Amino acid sequence: MVYLLDTNVIIRFLIGDDEKFLIQSVAIFEQIESSKIQAEILEGVLMESYFVLTKFYKCDKNSVINDLKTILAFDGIVNRNKAILFETLSIIENKNIDFVDALICAKSKLQGYEKLSFDKDVKRC
């Protein structure tokens, strides 16, 4: 069985502001890291996690990106689009561009799609 991770599990794991949920999220991620369970992180969940951590919690952008990349690299994370998600985070890290624009750029780069956009950030990447 593959589980779908929700944003709140990622946030509680990284922020640790609720001891009960921190303990549960650590246990979940220990199982994922050791491949005892498999999980997928949807693009929207990754985007929401990034947004909540950087905008609501005011966490450093590069720290958030490193933390999310670390989670994506866990053996039990089974996303088929892992390379696209890593590339999306790398684009955000290196350019002043929002998550969805970076996702479009990553998919275009890695899958050879053409981009249709009026957004100058999307056209530049």
C-alpha cells in the first residue's frame, strides 16, 4: 500500500510545534526513510508545504528547500515524478520564481514540453 502524505504531516515534522503530532510525524518519516512504508507527496502538497513554511512560519527559503529535498530523497517516497520535483525546488532555489512557474519550467526542461505563458518568469527559465 502506498500512502499519500498530507501537508500537515510534513509541517509538524519540520516545525515540531505540537509535541503529539511531532512524535507521530517522526514515527511516520522514520518508517518512510527505512522503506517500511511507501508514500507519495503530491505536487500540490509539496507546493503548500513550501508556501506555509516560507510565508506563514517565515522559515528560510533555502532551508525549506533542503528539508523538502531530504524528505523527497527518503527511500520510501515513491513519486514517479521525483526528478521533476527536485528540479522544481532547484529552480526556486536559484531563481526568484514561484512554485507553479518553477514546476512548469521543470516539466518543460525534463520532459521536453513547450511552454505557453504570458508570465515573464516562465518564459525566461
